[in-house]
Amino acid sequence: MNPIDKTMDLFIQKAAAVSAVVTRVGDAGEALAYAVTLCEQKEACQLLASGCEAPLSRPAEALCDTKQTKVIAAPGLPEDQKAALGDLCQSRGIELIEDGLRNHLAGIDIGLTYADYGIAETGTLVIESSSEETRLATMISEIHVAVLPQSCLRETAYAVEDELVGHMQQAPNYTAFITGASRTADIERVLALGVHGPLELHILIREDA
């Protein structure tokens, strides 16, 4: 087995061990289609207001209808991918947003981002998140879908040290290390997923062009 395949196999093994779903895709178009299909198949994140079953005034009824469509947040995509994703979302009745995520804090179904690096020894994603929109997409969506170019896989954290030092020299800087779906055991020592972040993490390893 060549070193690249060995590193990829290790990454997939370690990421799966922390509840991440890892899938290999051929290109960006396949990754976009994966995210849209995943969104289409899940139940929409609903903002449920108490009392919607009762006779209401028009303003109150409008509140009950606040969230009726599924939402994909995809900040920072290249223009060609943004256009392609927009067409896919429109054809499936899904709303696509790329900014203003603060206005959707309780209703983002899928957060779609690119990862800068993947660390195989722990199944960790490294995402340069100085953009608030990127941070929100990875933190407040119900499902986070991260696209990781195959060439950005590294065997250990030490192997990405030089690149990270370069990022840190650019201020302001925010770099996120994401290992699996959000989890906590603070509540009566019972492991719970999705309490402080996405319930699911899907990693799409994209073949290099």
C-alpha cells in the first residue's frame, strides 16, 4: 500500500471512530450533489412556536410559518460552485445562503464548507475559520458537510505545523480543529451528540483534479 492510501485509510478509520461519516467523491460537483441530496432526505429544522394549532392573528400565523423550507449554508464557495449549488438547491426547493448566518441561528439544516487539512492520526479536520460565516456554518448547522481535498491529508499534526504557523501570522486568525460530531458527557455523564454543535459530521474526500 502506497503512503497516500495508507494515510487515507488511517484518516477514514479514525474519523469513523468518532462518529464521522466519510465518503470519497470524484469532484466538486459530486460533493455538491451529496450535500443537496442529504438535505433533501432529512427532516427540515423547524422553528416550532407554541399555540400554532389555535386560531391566530395574521402576524402570529406568519410566525408559525417562519421556517418552512430547508436551508443550506455554504459561505466562501468559488463562484462556479456557488452557481452550480444554487441551481441544485432551486431545483429541490432548498434555500441557499452564503452570508447573514446570524439571522438563521436556529434553522440551518446543512453547513457546507471546505477543510484546509485533514490529520489522519486523529481523524481531525483543520479549517481556517477567520470568517464568521465559516465559523457559524461549522457550529450552528444540524449537519456539517466538509469537503477535504485528498492532497490536503496529513499523517500527523506535526506534518501541518509549517502551514499553521503561516496562518497564525495573519491577524486576525481563527483556526478550528474539528474531530467528529459535537459531543458532551457533562449531562449526568451520559454521552450526547449535537448539544454544542452539529449532530452529524460528513467528510467528503475529494479526488484531486
